[in-house]
Amino acid sequence: MKDFVEKHREQISGVITCFDRLIFRGYLSLGWDGQMEKFLQRNGVLIKDFGRFAKRQSHRLKLHAQEVARRHGRPYIYLAKSTRKDDLARKIAQRDNVEKGLICVLATVESSSTFRVVGGQGRPRLQRAIRRTLCLYYYYQDPQFGFMHVRLQAWLPFAIQIYLNGHEILAKKLQRHSIGYRQEGNAFLWIEDCPRAQRLADRIVRRKWHRVFSSFAGRVNPLLNDLLRWKDYYWVTDQAELATDVMFHSPAALHALYEKLLEHAMRHFGAEDVMTFLGRKLHASFAGEIVGNVKRRWPGARIKHRMKENWIKMYDKHGSVLRVETVINQPREFKVRRQGIRGGQEVLGWFPMAKGVANLRHYLTVSKAANTRYLQALSVVEDPKEAAKELRRFARPARRKGRSYRGFNPALAEDAELFAAVMRGEHAIHGFRNADIRRRLFKPTRDKAEQRRRSNRVSRLLKRLHVHGLIAKIPRSRRWRVSKKGLAILPALLLLHRHEYSAAFAQAA
């Protein structure tokens, strides 16, 4: 990312990496049929009476929500049809000038995970089921977290969802620390002190979130005081979005560049690149799909690369903010260093990332690394016209220790294939060897003599690239990496070959 920011530093006012959408869920230990049956037994409820029992508790939660709304002088609204609840709550807050506290309570019927009574061997039993239940949305303007909501499933097992926005949380922190900023929606257009703001954003993961969420649960679920007084919610991260925003001085500074970035991402970022951005390696045992798509929308466009249920995307916000965002829905796709059970003992090692809210710091580490790799890959984007000026120099022979080395011509297919081979995404972390390039340039063969000839030929090609300053040797290894000069010029030369020359040849034909 440093290379990207350095290249466009005259147009950039700052960079901030911050959580955007954060969705947490709280579960009671009633989500399994066996646990629910024991719970009913302890409360003297027959399994066949589960529906009537759950209905009584649901009515209690509904009355509590109406009482809370009345006590705060806020509206309780039942939504009979599908409505954008966030938009409605924001309109109510703006209409009533609510700057702190409860905004409203919205009630609606939605599909939820619960139980149904089915026949068993000699007696009825409970079975997991999806059914339409009453859900209560408590919307707040919180002094610490800004605009947020708590969703309570008003039917056993009373699951809770809490929605926060990292940019809202950071805005409140900036206010408390007297740091100037300009915000529009969920994006900052300008921040007075970006390094200090970044330190505040990184501290978000350090909060004792289970205590915060338990406090909200106590506000919306009065059953925790009697029926559920021995129960605690277990909190997990259901979805986490981490956005890296590059703030440009003006929309004009970003507009022309963004079109080039979008085109580069569409044409050059394949499955292996996406896996590399997300810190994974593409291998034969990978079971899943990697999909990329571009969506044009007013006032711009966004590109999204999806690996199973996790993805990384890029889009422009309000014309002057370039946002790269990693979204994690399935954390077990990533491995992190944490405490885990191995061989029956608790050890510190590399384990799949867990969903427990205590692992939110791992979400930050993994997502920030993905955003950084993506922006670093975009740092190679240059204006093809500027690359054309450099073309003459690379086309000329170069001399090293009295020996002449032929130049490169991007109009030649063999030179373009060599450029593409060394620029592949999987080489970004560990570099590449002679054998890696051979596999990309030639078809497999078992002829030992032919293998030696190909190895010698690739060695000469790598030497040419090295003499022209396009690649560099990794010390104490047999690996090479693309140099800073190569990162700046090779993608543009490939773009010239694939688009400029092909278009010219097509016109000539």
C-alpha cells in the first residue's frame, strides 16, 4: 500500500483503515433440541405445550418493548410489509432531532430459527425448524457507538443481533479527542490527523465487547431477570467489513485514476491473485468457487472478488474516496495464531479463525493485510501513454560487463508471455524460480535434454530482465522478485500489448 500512496501522494489527503459494518449475534444455550427440552422440564412445561409457553414469553417481550418506547417518549411501530428499517429509523431521528438515546422500536414478523413439536417414540419431541416469528428492532443514537440497532427474536430461543458501524464509532472517538474531520454517510472525506485517527480505529477491537453486548441484552430482554436468570449469551461475529479508504483531495483527482484501476482489476486479477490477496494459496484440494464481477451503479462502479462466502471489493465513495473492503462471513477459511486444542491439550498454534467475539482482533489483522495487498497490486497501474515513453529505453539493448543484452518489445507475443509469467499473483509473496517460469512458458515434457535446454533458455531470459532492472534476486536463495521498476512498467507494457497493439492490428486487418 505504501507504493500506491507514494505514487499518488500529491492527490491524496490521507488514508484510514476502519471497520465498516459489524454484525454480532448472541445465542443462549437453548439452540439445541436437547437443551431446550431440559429447559422446559426445569420450568415444569410439557413438550406438547411448547407453543403456548413460547407465545406467553413472546407477549411479555412485546409488552416490554412498548413500555420502553412509551417511557422514552419514542414511537413503537409495527411494520406489516417489507421496509428499509435503517432508512426509516434515520428519518425518524432526523424528524424528531434525536441526538442521543432510543430513536424508536420497530416490530415485524421475520423468518427465524426455532423449534416445532413432532411425534416421537411414545412421546412428542422438539425439532429445529424455521418459522415466522415476531422480531423487535431497538434503534439507538448511542453516545459511544453512534447509529446502531439491537434485534431481538421475540420467540424461543431469543437470539439477539447487534449492528454497529465502525465509522460511526470512530467519529465519536474523533469528537472526544477534538480531531477535526468531514464525514458523509459511512465515509470520511477528510481527517485532520490521520495517524492519530488510525490509532483510535485500531483500538476498537480492544473493548470488552461481551460486556457491552450483555448490557444491551439486558435492556431488550427482561426475561434475563427471571426466567433466564441463569443463562448468558454467547457472542459471535456474524459479519465484519474492514474498509481501507484512500481520501483524495477532490473527485476530479480520483475519477480518471479510478477508471484505470477498475480496468486493471477486471483484466488482470484472477483466481490466484484473489487467493493471494486473502492470504491463501490456490491448491488442488481447494473446494469452492472464486468469482469476480463488476457492477455499474450511480454514481460509479464497484468490482467484487468472492472466495466462497468471503470477498474483497473496490469502489469509489462520494467521488473522492477510493475504498478497498474485505468482508468476512466464514472466518474458518483463514488460519491465525491463537490458543487451540491439539492432541487433547491447549496449545498456541495455527488454527482456523473462530467466530467468538474475542477473535475480532484477528478479523482486523487478516482483513487489513488483504486490503494492503490489494492496494499494493494496484500500485503498478500507470498511464499507458507514460509507459509508451519508457518503451524506447527498454527496446534498446543494455550492456553489462562488456556484454550486450537484447531489449524487449511488448508487441512480440513471446515477450508479453514472459512479462505475464513473472507478474503472476502467486509470486507476490515468495517470489519465483526458474522452474516456475518454465511451467508457464512451455508444455510439460519428460525429455531430460529438452528440460535442460528450457532451463538454460529461461536463465537467459531472467538475466535479460535483471540487466534491464525489471527483476531482482532474493538474497540467499534461488528465487527472483519483480523489482520496483518492474512493478511500475511491466503491467503497463502488458496493457499496451493486449489492448493497444491488438486494437491497432484489428483496425489494420
